[in-house]
Amino acid sequence: MTLPHPTVVLVPAAMPGVLPAAAWPVLRAADAVYAAADLPEATAGALDVKPAPAPAELVRQRAVTLVAASAEEPGAAALIAAGATVVGTPAPGLVRAVEVMDRLRAPGGCPWDAVQTHESLRQYLVEETYELLDSIEDGDRAAMREELGDVLLQVLFHARVAAEHPADPFGIEEVAEVLVDKLVGRHPHVFAGAEVVHSAEHQQSRWEELKQNEKRRESLVDGVAFGQPAAALAGKLGQRTGRAEVPFDLLPAGADEGAKLFRLAAAARRAGIDPEGELRAVAKEFARRVRSAEQAARADGRDQATLDADGWRRYWPR
């Protein structure tokens, strides 16, 4: 079979080793197959194809196939302009996200993105995480979808910055590989059939045991994120020490408010209650009531800034 027209096979830049399924019959039927200048050398070698001639020579050949990473590559662009058939597979969303992040960070991309560091991005990671938490608590599916994307952006951004480190570079592929290894290693009952897990609680306990063994931690409080909000931190410490059967009477026992709050949060987490989430829920409900009282006052012709204690009680929602 001789192809009536030249063909351009596009390989996703982030997945250079993956060819569209429709490309294989095209490659077999072509009189000549060439590698575009932007095709990774490893891909060209695996396909056993030679470098493409100049664009002007390419367009003179009829049954030719050019494998390229981008439709903008000069040879690919010349063939497409001459009526070549384009064979490609739309890159998955995650692959496209990586490509966009690379473009933003690369020379000629976005000046703001180009100067960011792990340190400068920390505030956005925290902000986006809390915005996602708000969308989950509000049950807003559209906002949740958007905020998950913003959190994903932080992961992609940090991985892209990490790939530029002069001494210890790693990118999103290495991040994903470490994650896969961790998930498989901490679920032996799923991937190795080595044991039986009877409940979610049993699995959570095994996860912590496996993590302790992996990390070779010397203390049961090693690995606790001390930068998290105080109620969550106290709850986490309460949970960890509870599993190790540290008695409750050894928790901070002072009469000061900090010790009291710590014991409340630790006790809640030991009882299976998320103190941070419960406190946030109460705080958000309180804020809702404040707004409701202010609106009621305004509707009554009052300026909420002038309300005294009796005024607040008058307009407070029942």
C-alpha cells in the first residue's frame, strides 16, 4: 500500500516513548519514515528512523511519514501546510499540565513563573490547600474541581523547580514513582496478598507501622508536621501517643489555657474526632451568625458598627 499523501505523526513531548495506535499502520506503509529535529534521540533510535531532510525536500516526497514532537517543528509545519495527514493522540490532561508548566518555566515563558523558588511558593501551597478545604466543607463540587487543580499546580510547580536543582535534580516522574512505590509498599494486602486487613482502622494502624519501619524513626513523634495548625498538631500528637498507649495523665496538665486546649484536642483525636475540623465548623457557624446579626441590624436601619452588647443580643439569630 502506498500512502496518497505525506503524514505527520505527533508524539506527545511529555511522553516521547508513546506513539498513537493509529501511527503503526502508517509507519509500515510509508515509503520513507523520518525523525523531525525535535524528536528525542531515544525515540528516533527505537523507531530506527533517520533524520529528516530539509522541509523543502520533505514536501517533494509523496509517501513520506515524519515523526515529530510538535506540529510547529519546521518540517512538520511544511508538510501540514502542504496537506499532510496528521496522526496524533490528544495528550492526557496531566501530561498537558506538565507541558504547560514546562513552557511557563522555560526561557521565553512567564517572567513571574521563572523566578519562583520553593520558598516563594510556600504561601500559595498553604493558601490553595485551605481553599480546597473550604470547598469540601461547603460541598461545592465546581469549586472543589477548581481548587484540586490549584493544589495540583503547586505539585507540578515544585517538581519543575526541583528539576532545575544543580546537585540533586528530580522532576514529576520521580515524584510519581516514589508515590507509587509508597502506595504499593504500604498496601501489601492489596498488591502482595501477604496479609489480610479486616477494617479501615486496621489498615490505618498497619500504615503507621509500615511507615515507622520504612523511615527507621527513633521516636513516635518523628514525622509529625509541626508546621500544621495548633489544634491539628495537638490532635495528631494525641493520636500518635494514644496508639503507643501513652497514658492520658502524662499529657500537659497545667492550668493555663494552652494546656487545656491541648488536652481537649488530643482527647478528641483519640476518640476519633478531628479537632481541627470540628473547631473550623464551629468557627464558620459563628461567623455566619455574626453576618446574620449584622444584616438584621442593617435591615432595621442600624449601623452594625454602633451595636453594643444588648444590640448584638437583639439581632442575634435564634
